[in-house]
Amino acid sequence: MFSPDGFWWWDGSQWKAAVSADRLWRWNGQTWEPNRGAAAPARAGGGGTATAVVVTILGFAAVAVLVSILVIVALLAMGNQLSNVFENVVTALGASPTPTP
């Protein structure tokens, strides 16, 4: 007797698995036969190393783009002030020192 979902069968004293752990074999009540309707075995954890690498690269790229945007906005907002600072430094370096009395 099989369970309603077909994954278990009653041997008269206990329930036993009717599908192998790798889902490639099915118990028909007398012998094991290939499980023709089996989907690929489900992967635990899903993704793996490749997914982790892709997510890490995308994360770093997103941070780099965000920082670039913030730097551009800051330079556009403070451009004239920075220009004035550098002009003052150039002027101060080019000036002749005044003698002290």
C-alpha cells in the first residue's frame, strides 16, 4: 500500500521510502525500477560558488558606481570653491616674501 503522495509504502509493519534518496529509482511494490517521471534532484542551498562570486562582483560594482556618483555631485557643487582655493595657493607660492623689519 502506497501513501497518497506516492513517496512511501507500507510493508506491513512500517512505512518505507518508495523513492530512492537520489530520486532516480522507485519501488513498485516488488522491485526497484527507474523513476521515469523524476525531476532532477533538488539542490540544497541553491546557487553555490558561482552565485556567490557573481553577487560579490555585482555588490562591489554597485558600491563603486554609488561612490563615483557622489564624488561627481560633490565636485559639481563645490567646483568654484575648490578653484578659488587652488588659485589662492598658486598666488601665495608665486608671491615674493616680504622682509621682516
